Amino acid sequence: MLITNQDTVIVQGITGRQGSFWTRRMTEYGTRVVAGTSPGRGGQAVDGIPVYGSVAEAAREHAVDVSVLFVPPLAARAAALDAIGSGVRKIVFLTEHVPYHDVMEVLTEAREAGAQVLGPNTAGLVVPGQATVGIMPAFAANVFRPGRVGVVSRSGSLGTLVALNLVGAGLGQSAFLGIGGDPILGTTTLDAIAALDADPGTDAVVVVGEIGGTMEEDAADYIRGMSKPVVAFIAGRSAPPGRRMGHAGAIVSGGRGEGESKVRALTAAGATVVDLPSEIPAALGAPGR
């Protein structure tokens, strides 16, 4: 999922503390937030942005390309289905701790409607110089700046560190995609890599993975056929065998999902796997500092 400053955005949960704060950060960056929702608070406004009771109501007044969810876990299913049913085709699903059966229903409805979902439990996405949707610090010039490196990360904090290292080395990003740390996701590592591979503004791809799940291993076959270079960092490789760490998706099963299994698969596919995030710029050919 990629966006531009021409995409229109609706913020679900805009009147909450986090929703209103990040709405300001997004609009300051240039994101076109055209409306927000908050049940029972229709008719209000947040920084001049009209608030509606539902996406369905807002969609009667505004064309909406993207929805971002700042809603509690037990309200996330209804909010996401409201957006999908109203014709929104890009959903940034920030909420974590959403029941798995709710997530599965949302992803099923999205697939049938032809909608894309980023998350749940994502920090969002940034297209430097264009727009940002979510809770990433796009406004920090030492973290994000326009460039030619696409970043895919399961972790928002590790992704921020990698972005900081890229800018510090004189590189910039074409896009940052935080896919989320849950076991069930709308956008997998493979999906995100394929989007960046197809993006003419991206010359190289960085994958920030972690132990657990098989997404990085599943993406290896695709990486093998790419002409763009891929550099990867896998967090948690020193974790004791069988230990779950960090995200809910960091579960190792039957040898698949272990750090070294991911390293072997990615290396065999032609990716460069580094031991530290700070080594990523050099692996991309940036001069040493």
C-alpha cells in the first residue's frame, strides 16, 4: 500500500487524544485529511476538519481513499467494516490487541471488496515528501527524507531506527511500510516487498524482520527473482529456542520462524542479511561515516 498527497484520508476516532494529536501531525506534513469520525459526535470539528458519526455519513460528503483507525480493540471490527462497506479501499489498521476472529472477518470483507489493509498493530506508513498515515515521526527530518530506499518493517520502533540510520548515511526513503507485529496481517512482508518492487521510485528494499512466523521465509522466493537489491535485518536471533519475544507474531514453530532459518532463506534468495541495523547503509553502498 502506497499513498500520495493527493489521496484523501478519514481519521476514525479523531476526537480522542491520540486521534486528534496525530491528525494534526499528519495534516502538518501534507496529508489530505478531509474528515473524521466519532460515534455520537457528528457535527463537531477538530482543527477545522468535520466530524461525522460514521464513515458511511462522511462518504456522502467526501471522496475518501484511505481510512486510519484510532479506535479501541473491541470497536475496531465495526470501524473497519464501516470503512470497507463505505467504499474505502485503503485501511490503516493501527489498533493492537484486536481479537483474532474480528481481524479475520475484517480481512475477509476487505478481500471481497478489493480493499487493502495495513495492519493490525501497525505504526502506519510514510511516503517522505508526500504523505504519512499513522503514528510514525515523518515530521522528523533526521528520520525521514525523500530518497530511493523502500523500507518494510514489522516493528515501528526498529523501522524508525533503520530510517534514522539511512538518513544519517545520506540516504532517504521512497516509502516506509509498517506491516504490523501480529500473527494475522492484511499486508505481509511479501505483499509489501512486491509493492516496492513495482514502485518506480524505489531502487532498493530494506526488510526489517524478526523471529516468529514465516513471512520473511515466504518472501524469499519472490526476492530471488528481483532485480532491485534487498538488505535484511532479523531481530531476535539471539533469543533462546522456542521463546516468544516482542510482538504476538514472534512465535517459532517446528524450526520455521527461527532467526537462522530466516537468514538462510533470505541469503539463499540473494538478499544481504546484516547483523546490526547500523550496517544497513553500508550494505546498500553508502560511504562509511
